[in-house]
Amino acid sequence: MKRQPISDYTVVSALGHGREATLAALREGRSGLRRCDFETATLGAWLGVVDGIDELAWPEALAAFDCRNNRLAELGLRADGFAASVQRARERFGAGRIGVFLGTSTSGILNTELAYRRRDPVTGALPADLHYAETHNTYSVARYVRQRLALQGPAAVVSTACSSSAKVFGQAARLIELGLIDAAVVGGVDSLCLTTLYGFSALELVSSDICRPWDADRKGLSIGEAAAFALLERDADAPQAWLLGCGESSDGHHMSSPHPEGAGAAMAMRQALAQAGCDAAAVGYVNLHGTGTPGNDAAEDQGVRAVFGTATPCSSTKGHTGHTLGAAGGVEAAIAMLALQHGLAPSGLNVEHLDPALQVNYLLQPLHAPLEVVASNSFGFGGSNCCLVFGAAR
């Protein structure tokens, strides 16, 4: 794959709105997770909730799109002047030459969950103000972003669980390399909803304790929500970073459990390195998928060791943001680019006792050092694996 310049990026999560707030939390080793309930879900869990969603003034012209997921997307478009960067690219290339490729897992399903409470007591009909295509439908977030940014190029949503918003980087890069588009808005948006909270709880994957990736006593994940966007732009004058490689695999080991030896994960990492044209020794930091579930961390540890050995600094940042599911790949891509720009490999949070069975070089303190190449792992249900490799813009 030809390396692609990333001209701008942004992220909104429980850590705050934009790159500066995110970087400050990473430097301070501060988590955005807090113990709270959401709607009628009283799970006693720790959640990564984004502030400011409900207070956002929503334009009447886009009323049909109003839902928590699209509101979260709007916060992302406003952060770091990202929408203005897309406008400049539109003026440069034309609206029809810019694509939109986003990842999500449940999109705006919360709107439908709430609508079911207001069904007609006689007929059971859903309320007329439920706009399924603009909110609940998986494609709705790309449709909203495309309309909001006045773009006319190809658009698609990837929904492969937790690898979704990592895979879109590869999708966009391939279309740019083929000459079908000149730029692309990529990333992911996933918001809290009852289906997610009760679903993961039913799978016994949600911890009542704050998530502790790589800890010997880790019990599960903490769910979060987030929006993250990046702008891939052909021949960008001053890129923020470079997308060097995107490795993807699908091992299909189990519907909800990873391959115990991390075989598919290792395959994706090797493919990403091959596309990037670099060997494992060139990577200065790996942002792990690291959900804090016993099986996931153990499998990823084996996969990472098979590719990178035990010397490369690694950490999971889900102790900061929570597991943002379909947005996780985009969030952690943004963190990877922050790491490159600021020479900061963030530490994993909440570890009380490192699991002695896990052997990667897991960071318990932030590592301050120049970084030239970083990798970011994202693995989803069904064995959908993706690894992104980014390079510094120097």
C-alpha cells in the first residue's frame, strides 16, 4: 500500500473534546471512566460517558437525524476545527471526490429503544417521529456526516464490531490509491445504548470494577462512547501523520471469543508491517486492543509476542476511555497519532498486579521518547482483526 498522508484528525471521548484534552489526560494518567448508570440500565458498572451530548443545540434543518449517535458525531466534527479542514479539502478537490467511511456497532439504536417506550397502547405502532433511516440504520451516521459536510463522494459504514473504525482506514486508502477519490473522512462513532450495556452484561464481559487490562485480577471491560475522525488527503502539504499500513484478517474462531493463541491477530499485524514496508523492530509503541477481559488480553499477548517479541513498549488505553466498541479503532488511531506527534507512549491504567502469564512490555508509566512508527490493534467479535501502522510526519 502506498503511504497516505493524514492532514487532520480529532477525537471526543470520556477524556474530553479534542486532541488537547485527550493528550492532557494521557500525560497525567487520568481516566475518564466513572461509576454510573445509563437510562434504565442499573448495572453498577464503570462507563466512559461523553459530556455535552444532551446540551448540544440541534439544527432544525437536520431534525430527522437527531439522536445520541449523530449528536456525538457532531461533537467530533466541531472538535479541533475538523469540519473546517474538510471544507478546505472540498474546495480543493470538489465534493464528489471526497469519500466518507465510518465504523459503528449499534449506530443510533438508542432512539428506537426509547421509541418502544412510546408505542401506541392499542396498535403497538411506533411513534411517527422515529426516523429509522436517519438514526437507527447502521448507515445513518455516514449519511449524517456526508450531508453535514456537503460531500458527494462514495460513502459506507463498516460494522465488524470492535474492528470497525480501524478497517475504514484501509478502505479509504485503497480507493485513494486507485484514483477513485482524492480524500476521505474516516473514523467511527458509537454511543451508549441499552442493547450494548445489557448485551455485554449478559455475555458476562462487563466488570463491576473499573477495567484493568493486563492485571492479574482483570474481570472484564468498561463500556464507553466516542467519536473520532481523520482526514486522508492526497498530496497533503503538511500532514499530521502518515498511514503506512493496514493489516486485516478474519480467523472466525468463535462468535465472541478470540483465537486463544492470537493467530488471526498476529496475521493482521504481520500484514500491516508488510504493507508499511518495515519490520517489527521499527515500531516504537503498540496500542493494544486490551479490553481487560481475561481471554482477550491473554490471546493478544500471545499474538503480539509472536510478531514484536517482548521488548516493544505496549499499553491499552481502554482504562482511560473505556471500550468504545465500533469507535475504538478510530479513537486509538487518534491516540497513536498523538503519541507520534508528542513523543508519548501512554501507560495502561488501573493495574494493581501485572499478570505474570502475560509477557509483553506493558507500560505502567508513560514513556517519553521520540517515536517514528507506532501500531494500533483492533479486534472484533467473530475474529475480525485489524492493525494500523502510522508514521511520524517528519
